[in-house]
Amino acid sequence: MSRLVLDTASAQTFLEPDALRREQGRAQAFYRDLVEAPDPAGVKGWVSCQESAVQLDLIRRKGAEICEKADVFVLVGVGGSNQAARAVIESIRSAHKDAPEILYAGNTFSPYEIGRILDATAGRSVYINVIAKNFETLEPGSHFRVLRQRMQERYSREEMARRVVLTGTYGSRLEEIAQENGYTFLSFPERIGGRYSAFSPVGLLPLAAMGLDIDAYLEGGRQMQERLRAEDGGIAAEYAAVRSLLYQKGFDIEMLASFEPRLSWFSRWWWQLFGESEGKQKKGIFPASAIYSEDLHSIGQYMQDGRRNLIETFLSVEDPGASVRIAPDPAFGDRFDYLDGMDFAEINRAAEDATIRAHTQGGVPCIRLTADRLDEDAFGQLYGFFMAACAVSGRLLGVDPFDQEGVEAYKRLMFHTLGKPNV
Ligand code: PA5
């Protein structure tokens, strides 16, 4: 079992100790409210893995079947309906070599992209999981139709029933479709919003289909939830309080930075979680992300020397899970001999430490969150931590971290243009 470590010491030097104590007290009170108070709005089902992680036997069974029989697994969903699973899969799927290829659909209107996905399924054993809490979302709805039609050209009704899994709310049109066609139906629990759905069937079936260990993942989530409860909000309240005070001082952009490129999809998940939860009423820290060292050669300039309204949160990984040592090559004369015998892990760590020092000296409040390694358990912990921190952070900011009215504006105009009835 790994343990996440949060280090806000350097960022705290930008804050007054009394103000921090008060803000931390407010954050802890919001945390207690999150986990203890009743839930009349029906938005807190994710706070405990027990309520999110339903239908586990079915998920294990179906996941194992997909993993064994699919050449291609198409995950159809957008925003909170695909990001959590995608982040884990894109980071650690190489651990399961026999898993199917995974394609992500239902997240674009680009004909080029959907055409590419349809081409990639041709002549191969295809399984799909369509995930939509509100089955009016156009991207997954439209992609389900074209994928389904393409599959129906090859598969009988019985075979379709084996190959299609729908994840939606009970009583929705998606559930009716599952019943009418004999498809497997998984619950998108009512009291859980998309971006908080990591521990529900939304996140679990895709992980199981890719051969990943959902029990270790859920155990990581549970451990984090228990730890936060035992510590009265612990590191989630601390992170929320520190960024809240920094925001009040004018630091209104947060860069999530990592030296592990395989965390780039995790950054997208984090970006959605905080952007959609906090960007309201003309308020909120703007979330951004960078993958170093590559991005040090581009946005690194701004981080070091641009406007001083930036917070930087480093997501560090203790054990990179690989080792590549540099052998001496004295005769070649490439002038990199000072690296002889070093492992890239040491070089990456030196670059990360140097970046944190340099950016701190450049006036950026730096926070560091360290995971021992990247595996299912660690992702469970990361999700447990960030979801709680985000909910508390939204409350500190004075916004509702669970709604997203702002995303409806473009939809209304688009639906009107496309002639959707009753818009
Ligand atoms: O977090 C959210 O609620 C959103 O990002 C949704 O997940 C996203 O809009 C997709 O919604 P749906 O599952 O209803 O298609």
C-alpha cells in the first residue's frame, strides 16, 4: 500500500501563518460537512467507495470476458464519463500485455476521428462500453449510433448483446435500450456526477476490461477516504486551504506539473475536475498542466519569468517503475561523460528538484504531491485525495463544486442549429 505525501512548506512561505490556520479550520469544517451532513441535493454518493463501487461481480466477469475476447475495446463517453478510466489505463496498461487495444470514442464531432475509430474496428473482435449519465449528450449518443450500426453489419442480435455494455442511470432511455436489446447494463449511480465517478462502474468496467486490478484500485480509494476521515480532512483540507489563500492573493492559475509523461491523461482528469467544479460566478483558479522536462523548453520560460500569478503543483513519483543506466562511451567524445553510470531515474529526479528550486526562486508558490509509484492502488489514492480536495476547495471559494450550468450554454445554441426538438 503506497502513501501519498503532500508538501506545502514552500507555498506556505507566501502566506501568513494565522491566515493559514483559519483557512485550514474552514477547510476542515467543509470537509466534515462533506462526509457527515445529509445530502439533499443528491451529489455526494462518491464520498464513500461503498456507494460508488456497485455491481462488482458483474464488472469483474464482464471485464474478464472483454479482456480475453476483444481485439478492440471502444470506450464511448465524454468528460467525466471517460477521463478517470482513461488516465489510469494510459498510465499503467502496459502492465497487462494481453489486454485489447482501447479506442476512445464519443468525445468529438470530428469526422476524421470517428472515421479513424470505425476503420480501426474493421474485421476485429469489438466490444463497446457506452457511458452517459444524461443520455442526451451528443458526442456519445451519436457515436453509439454509428458504432452500433457498424457492429450490426457483422454481429447477430445475440452476439451484439454480448458485446455491448451500457452504463447509465436507472430509469433512463439508456437502461430501456439495454433491456430492449439484452445488452449488459451497469449503474451510473444517481448521487454521483461524472467527474466524481472514478470509483463507480463508470471507471471500473473499463479498467477491468483492460485487465487492471480494480480491487487494488478501490482499496487505494478506500484507504485514502479512511485516512482523510481519521485526519479531519488531512491533506485534502491542507491543499484546499493553501490554494484558496494563494488565490486570494492573486495567484489565479495552477499548473499541475509532472516529470512522468504517462501522467498526461491524469492531468486532463484533474484539469476537468477543478475547471468544471470551480470555474463559476466569474471566479476560480484556472487549471493548466505541463509535462516536464519537455515543457520546460517551452512553457518553462513563462513559469520561471512570466506574470507572477501562478501556483505550481508537482505530481512526483518516487519509483519510476523502470531503470535505464547510461554506459560509459569514452572513445566517442560526445561530452556527456559526466552521466557515466547514472540511471535516468537520477537524472529525472535532479531535473525535478532543480525545477522546483528554480521556480520557487522565481516567485512561484510550489506544492509537491508524491506517490511511491504508479499502480492501481496509487491511482485510487490520487482520485480519493483530489475529489475530496476539490469539493472542499469549491466550498471555500463559495461555489457549488457539483454543478456545471456553464457547459449548457453552447449546447443550447448547437442543439438549436441542429434542429433538436424542444430545446
Ligand atoms: O462531470 C460532469 O458531470 C460532466 O463532465 C459529464 O461527465 C459530461 O458532460 C458527460 O456527461 P454524460 O455522462 O451525461 O454524457
